[in-house]
Amino acid sequence: MKKSSLYLALLLSCFPSAVFATEIAHADHQSSTQHDYTNIQQINAALTIENATAKATIPGAKVSSGYMKIINNSDKAITLTGAATTIAKHTEFHRMFMRDSQMAMRKVDALEIPAKASVTLASNGYHLMFMGVKNALKADQVITVRMQQANGEQFDVQLLVMPLKKY
């Protein structure tokens, strides 16, 4: 009986270490995923993206949104005509606005970034809308969104998924 108790105690004492080792390995994997993300993404000489983030999804939700500041360093306006990502069936530019004292949201077909200026995608204005999200978006995950310009050029933006806010 004493031997069985000792074996059980030894087994139980090893179990938390195994869990800890698994969590460390998982944390390392998340760090390498985040390693590709940076707050300032220099796309090319004309475009810079700052603070690109997405919202984590609540359980069962199939929508999320993305935010960032898009800076046009060139002498010509840049028009974005679309966006796509593998994490959702559809990705669109949307705009929030007030109508009859209520917030409303509408799809935007194109988003123009004026020359030597910027446009901020935020929750209370223009933003990316991810619809038909395939798998839950979790905090610290990095997702890629491909942006389409009116001239046919495309570029990728990395968005860091932010945790849900607790109210």
C-alpha cells in the first residue's frame, strides 16, 4: 500500500510539470507567431500601416472587425477597393454613422487615402468587417489581410487579435 501511495504521489507531482512544460511550449509558439507582427508596417515607399488589430470573437460569433491607421506618404491619392483574408468568408470595408440618433453601419465600396494624409479604421468610423469567420479569433493570434488597390496592386497587412474587453 505504501508503494502505491508513493507512486501516485510521484505521478501527481510530475503531472503539473508536464502541464507547465506544455504551456511554455505553447507560449513560445505564440511568441513566434507574434514575432511576424509589428506596430508599424512599411508596405512600400507610399504606404505605412500602424497599429493593425482585430477583435477576438465571442463564443459562437461569426463576425469580427479590424482596425488600423493607413498612411499615404505619396503625392497621389491611393484608393483601396477590397480586402480578403483566409479567416473569413467575406471581408469588406464598412463605415459606422449616426442615423436618427442610432448607430448604423454600411458597406463602403472603396476607401480613399488622400495624398500625404492618413485614414484611421476604428470602431466608430471606417473599419474592416470580417463576416463568416471560420474559426474563433483568439487574443495574441496574428491574421493576414490582403488589401487590393484600384490600380491592381495588392499588399498584406498583419493584424494582432486583441482580447475581448470585460465590462
